[in-house]
Amino acid sequence: MARNFTDDDRDKNVVTSEGNRIGTIDDVNDDRATVKRDRDKSLTDKVKDMLGWDDDDSNEIRNEHVDTVNDDEVRLRDRR
């Protein structure tokens, strides 16, 4: 991602590189965004480890985790 998060990114879906939704952007702070995770979706340990997440309901992503941002979603990088 070539830019910091902006207020326009709030409420966008956050999806894995495969397009699976994991939550929405709740708050932004320059190179970080807080994600409100979907309660009914389980994340693989691989995705949680990549992002440094534990079992809390909301967590942060950094712009280095992001591949693309469009009008509707923030897509995470494939870290394989």
C-alpha cells in the first residue's frame, strides 16, 4: 500500500488476499487501522499470526499488511 489510512477507509471491508472478509475498518491512525473482526468468522492461525492478532474482537493492521484499497475494501497481502 502506497499511502496511509484515511478517514475514507472507515467502515470498509477487510478481506484476505483470497477475498474472504474478516471484518471492517473501525478507526484509522496514519499507517495503522483498527479492524473490528466479524464474530461469526473464524480466522486461520496463519492470518492471525501474520497480523500479530490474539483472540480480541478488534485488532490493528498496518499499511505494510495491505495490498490494495478500493472504494469498498482493504485487501491484505498474500504473505506465503
